[in-house]
Amino acid sequence: MKKRKLSFSGFGQLTIPLIAIALLVIFNLIRDPGFFKIAISHNSNGNAVLSGNIITIINGASELAILAMGMTLVTAACGGQDISVGAAAAIAGSVFVKVLKGASQINIGTVILAFLCSCVVAMLFGSFNGTLVAVFKIQPMIATLILFTCGRSIAYWINGGATPTVSSPIITSIGGFIPGIPVPTPVIIVIVMAVLFRLLFRFSALGLFTQSVGINGSAARLNGINATFIKLLSFIILGICVSVSACIGVSRLGLINHETLLIDIEMDTILAVAIGGNSLGGGKFKLSGSIIGAYVIQMLTITLYAMKVSSTDVKAYKAIVIVLLVVIGSPVIKERFGKMIRHLTSSRKEGPAKGAQE
């Protein structure tokens, strides 16, 4: 029977994000034993809701977690990243508000219509990016640089340069809490999105096709997989994620500001995918890793704010920690760690063997 070699990669793709979460939890418990305390409070409407740092973390990371799901597919299929998700979200959010402001009253039907319109627009822009990548073979980061540059200007034109507000109990519930439910609505939306992705991979071969195209597009074509379509589809699915995140962001604030909506979220999204153990060069992926990576980034951010680190310095500290996480999870470190484990294992086996011979 052939013995299986032990390596660092054998611990699983979720090793790095889970270790990162564990370290942050331990650090915060030492720094402040009550950091993760969950309490029940009442919001401005008098509804009982959950509150505390842990609720703030999982709630604040909602948009990032949803975008990380879509970015994971794009990364796996195309071996590159979409750096225009923040700008595309500004466009989708502007369309969402434009439809709501154009309605005589805001009700459930109006909100659904506004979301569908924003979703269609985001998917169209996703198709634009996907066409550049899949059809014209442009590197993803370069292809999406176009929308990254002009996207917020397009969002500015949609609402005529204004920052219109939307006031409605329904919008407030989407960005906050549904009356009678103490869990933040964005958290529920993340769970729904994760379940939908799970069902998509469970009842279709999209996950397998995506990995095949990312690993070797030419071999995938020879096996009858339409690599161009898979890459294009990954950008369209990311467009849906962009629309959902944009609607959450708008609902939190009750307005659309094309300059600040999900600003700088592109890099955090890419980092969430990387921290989740996914190869940025494409191929095998794990969606749960990207989701955990999003919460790692958000927990790190909340931890720094709790330590009274200024908002100006937070990005620098985050960069240092994230670089360490990414380096630790790199193939080079994994391989060296694996060699060290194999060396220690072989040394332990040789020791008893020599003793028996003597």
C-alpha cells in the first residue's frame, strides 16, 4: 500500500483563514475579555436587536462577503481579478435609487423592480468586462481597469450629480433589521446568497467547469467545455453579487453617494479571496474560504478601531497583517513547511527503528 506524503496542504485550504480567525479571537479575548459579548438592545424603532462587536463584524462584512463569492468564481475561471466591483456597485446603486425616486411610492413591488433593474445593469457591465476577458483575451485586471476608471462618473451621470435620499421602512429594514428579527438583514442576505451558490454548485457542473477552465482552458475545450462561456458567466454572476451589495450599501445609508459607496472595496475583495486559500492564478477554489476571508478582514478592521487606531493608520496596519497572512499561505511557505513536517516525521520513525536494531 502506497504511503501518502504529509504536507502542509494536507491540512486543508481553510487552514490559513481559520488560523487567522483564531489568532484574532485569542488576541481580542486577551486584550478585552468582553470584546465578543453579545447583548440585546433596542433600535430607534423600539425593536429588540442583537448588538456587540461580533454582530458589528458579521454585519459590516456582508457586502464584502457577497462580493468575495462572485470574485472567487472570476478568479478561478480567469486567473485574474475584477478591480471594478466598487465602481460597478456605484452604478448599480445609482440605478436602484433612480427607480425608487421615479416611483410614486416605495413598496415591496417597487423595491423588487428597482433591484431587478440594478441587477440587469450590473450584469450588463459584467458582460462587458467578461467579453473583454473571454473573447478578446485581455488580462482581467487590465480589462476591468476601464470600468474602474469611469464607473463612478457613470454613476454620477445617472442621478445628475446629486446624492438623492430614499426614505422608506422597507429600505431601512434591508439595511438594518426586519421588525421582529434581531439578526441584521444584511447577514440574512449573505446566508441566502451562500445557500444559492451552494445549490448552484450542487445541481449543476458549474463548479467543476470553472475549475477545469481555470486550471487548463485548452484541455477544457478538448473535453467539450465552452471556456469562453464559463468565463463570461463568472463575470455575469459577479454582476449579480455587485448589485446585491450595492442595494445593501444604499439601504444602510438611505442615499446614494457615487463617490463613497463601497469605496476601496476592490482590494479587500481580492484579499478575501487570497486569504481564503484560493489561488489567484485560477483553478481550484473554495467559496467558504473567501467568505471566512471577508470576516477576517472585517474583524481585523474592528479590532484596530477598538484599539483606538486612527482611520488614517488602519489601512497601513491592515496591509502589514494581510501581507503576513498571504505570505504564510503562499505555495513557497506551504512547501517548506511540508518538507519540515516530512523531515520531522521521518526522523521520529528512524529513531525507534535504530533502537530496535541495537
